[in-house]
Amino acid sequence: MTDPITASLEPVAAPTRVASTLTMTASVQRGTFRLDVDVTVEPGEVLGVIGPNGSGKTTLLRALAGLTPITDGRITLGDQILDSVQPAAFVAPEQRPIGFVFQNYRLFPHLNVRDNVAFAPRCRKAGRKQSRLIADHWLHRLRLADLAERKPAQLSGGQAQRVALARSLAADPGLLLLDEPLAALDARTKLEIRAELRRHLTEFPGATLLVTHDPLEAMVMADRLIVIEDGRIVQHGDPASVARRPATQYVARLVGLNLYRGTLGSYGRIILRDNAGTLVTTRHLPADDPPPGPVLVAIRPTAIAVHTARPDHSSPRNIWAGMVTGLELLTDRVRAQVTGRPSALVDLTPDAVAELDLVEGSEVWLSAKATDLDVYTDPQ
Amino acid sequence: MSPRRSYPHRSVRESGQRGVPALIAAPALVAFAFLLLPLAALLVRAPWRGLGRLLSESDVLTALRLSLECATAATIAALVFGVPLAWVLARMRFPGLGLVRALVTLPLVLPPVVGGIALLLALGRNGIVGRHLDEWFGITLPFTTAGVIVAETFVAMPFLIVTVEGALRTADRDIEEAAVTLGASRLTVFRRITLPAIGPSLVAGSILCWARALGEFGATITFAGNLPGTTQTMPLAIYEAFEHDPEAAIALSLVLLLVAVIVLVALRDKWLRGPASL
């Protein structure tokens, strides 16, 4: 607090709200689409929300903001009911203590950066001078002081993103909602802003929901993760475990894992669903093993080996035939799409591809060690 | 090899822009001359020497002032009632919206004289509404200055409505939503977000509306008559002057031409350049 500007402005924008817990147990029905969620976010916690397009992530944020009323259930922030069907209660969006950072920022094009940030204080009946002080405080904190007089059209993507964040924080929200805040940025800017955004989210005392479809973004910024698909929460947990043991194909694809659904029988034998063949897993300590029944099997693409002839004398216990149906060059390796029972993504070195003379249509054998299969109980 | 060889598309397009085909150039020239010739004639035949005298006659000034006042009043009326209607047309969803929009724009294509007769039947002394206005409130519109304003508003308001509705329709609803999440009431959103966004269209629509009202003839003469000092606006004065004093009519016409040019310049420079000027 040696910086005189920060010091003098601190009292102005000191958080006046008591940080409170968000709970939402509600449904939103829109035509044939239905979102059903049950989430709790503690003060200071960042809940990451990932899921495919149209899964209901944005609807979730809009319901919390009051832009889309819920059709069943209740949303509360601390003691305050924001939206409730039974008994009926609804706090209008402009009355809610929220900050919403939109994917495309939605800055006001006719107002300069300072007036954009001062907008919320002005709406909350702070005087012109007070509003400017609050705006200047946040501009300073987000390193935007030099851009105060600029119009949004004169900002770079990263700057606009920071202005959008400053504008939301200047509203002194008790709940922060971020809808794919970094999606509109180029890769390099994304890297910079991500670290900075993470710092601001850590400092933010209230509950935060961060919608993203970038698994890395979720890992870096979220304390906890929920995966929404088709309007339902299909998985929740800390980001690392969600990434290591995905519950759905969507997440598996995001984090680059092969994922199979099947039934674990005796002797570590797993019969895969949809007639996709069988796999064999080793028996670990009893405590580690999932009980027989529905399981998920995750295999890293690097853990699968490709052979041109059936490998008879090797140790792996999973061997099956397939056909290469796609080859894609990633940065330092080649990802082969192999159709078979089961189909799999396999990562190879470019050298190996040349050596094995792989092209689309090549008949191959795949092998995976039993120990490289991560087998866990299917949560669904 | 010349570089042009390697960019065949570009060179074709360039040569296409250099010369206009005769089949297009000839009628284009005719159209241009046709639009310009009468205005040129007006300037050529204008009694420049007696202009000061002709325009200083009190009748002229009275008519000009009445025209300006009535057109301004009609524009204000159009703003007060037309902008909310434009908002409803742009933002509300209800059955029959398309029909309402069509009816609102009908005066744009309706011959003004028909509008004048329709106004008489509605608001005239024996009109379906005018009868009661007269009976209950003692208000008579036809053949009064208020009648002129009513006739001009009827004809000119759709110009404003159509312009503003278009702007409201294309205005960014997303930033209005962002304003709401920041705590703005509906009124604040309209005042601080929507209005600035449609400002240029509001001005353009008002100028169009005002210019149309200023030139109004058919509906005015039918509904409000042609009483000097009360309902005789410039176009009516010009028409009347033309029958006994053509030189005066030309002089008056020059005044309206000047007003039209001013309006055009105002529109061109400030508001008709499209979104880039924002």
C-alpha cells in the first residue's frame, strides 16, 4: 500500500458487501430445452462451468443474473432470495448484486472507458464525483488508468476484456459471472490476461461462476468444476480429477483421452458398451478397484501402441485390430484416428508414422497395457 | 511477364471501373438532367432584381413563418408520439404487428389529398371524432392553424417512425442487457444507452419529417383550407401566387429551394453517412 493513489482511493471502493454463499437449486425451461442444476458456491470460490455449446452454461448465468427467470426451484445469495417459484419471489436483474462479464464484453460504445466503469456506481445513485473516484480506483487496479479517455473502439481485445471486468467489479457485486471471458482473445493475449484474471478472481471476496470451454482455463482459474451437458450436471469435482477421470466423451475429448463406457466383470474383464469389444484391466489392491458394474475406462492416446502385424509375444494384454481412418499432425506428434473395437485416438511420433508406413486406410493392430487403463466407477 | 498478367481478376475489375457502358451512361445522364433542369430553370428565370421587394411583402413573411412554425410543431408532435410508437413496433411482439406496421406506413404512400379528405371525415366538424370534439370541448380543427399541424403530422410522422424504428431494430440489444446487469432501470437504459445509440437516426428522421411537413400541400389544403395568416403555408401561397403573380411564386419557390438545400447539406454532412460516422 505504498502507492499513494491506491492508498487514497482504497476507502472509496472497499467492499461494502458481506460475501455470501450462492445456492441454486432450480430449473429453467425454455421451449423444449430444460436446464436442471443444483450448485452451491462459497464466498471466494471460483466455480468453473464447462460443457458443449447449447448445453445450458449461458442459460445458467442468465438465470443467476435474472435475465432469464427460473421456472422451478430457488436461487439465494446469502439470506437474500434472488428468484423463487414457490413462494414466488423475483429480484429484477438491475436490483441484483451481480457483476456480469459477457463473452464479447458489451462495452458501451459511446462512453469512454472511465464512464463505462463509472456506469454502475452512477446507476446505484452515487454522485458524479464519487462515481468517478470509484471508476478511477478500478481503472488503476486493472492497469487501465492511461486508457480512461479512450472509446471502446480504440481498445485492443485484452484491454477491452479488462475494462469489462473493471466495469463489473465497480458495481461492487456479491456474485461475479463470467461468460467465456477469454474466448474472444488471441492465443498470446489469452495467456497474459488469464494470469491476471486469475489474480483478480482470487482477490474477489464473493462467489464466482466462470463459464468456459477451455479445459486449461478451467484448470488454472477454477477451484471446482461442474460439467453441464444437455441441461444437466454430468460431473463435478476439482479440475484435476475431472480432467484425469472424465465422466463423458465431451470432457474426454477436451482433455485428449480415450474414454469407454462398459461393465466390469470378473478377472478384470470389461465388456464395452455398444458392442465396442472388451478390455482387460489388472487387479490392484482391493481398495483401488471399482466394484464390478458400470465403469469408465480412460486411456491416454500415448499409452496405445500401433503395430502392422499382430504382436504375439509382447506383454500387453489388450490387443485388437483396427483401421486408420484419420491422421492429424499436432505440434510434435501425429494423432491417428483408428476405427475398431474399440475405436481409439493414438499418438505417435512422426518417425513412427513413417516407419509403419501409416496412411488412411491402413490395417493395424493396437495394443495397450492393462496397467495403462484407468478404470473407475461410472457416476451416471 | 507484366504483373497484371498474373492478376487477371484485378485487371478486369479495374478496366470495368474506368468506363461506364453507353447503355447505362445515356439513361443515367437523361435522369440526371431531368432532375436538375427544372431547378436550373427556376434559378434562370428567378426575378433576382425584384427579389427583395417580392419577399418583403408581409404575406410572404407571414406564410413563411406559419410554414416554419407548423412544420416544427408537427415534428415535435411526431417525436412525442411517433418515437414511442416506433419503440413498440421495434421491440414488442404481438399478433397483428405486421398489419400495424403496414398501417403506420400507409400515409407514406397515400396521396396526401386523400389523407386530407380522410382527416376531414375523422376530425372534421361532422367527422366521427371531430363531432364530439366540437360538441364536448368546443374544439374545431379544420380550417385552423391547429388543423395545419394535424394534417402535416399525419403525412410526415411516418417518416420519423420508419427511420427511428429501423434504428431501434438494429440497435444493439446486448449492451442494453449489459446496462441492466449493472443496475440501470429501464428508463436509465433508454436515456443513457438506447437514445445515444439511435441519436443520429432520431435527428435524420426529424429532419426528414420536418422537410416533408414543410412541403405539405394536398392534405393541408383539403383539411385546413387556404386562409392567409391562419392556414396558408408556403406551398399554398406559392400555388395561389402563381395564378395572378408568377414572379412572386418563383421568388417564394426560391425560398423553399434554399431551405431544401440547407436540409440536404445538414443531412449529408452529419447524419446520412451511415454507421461509420458514429
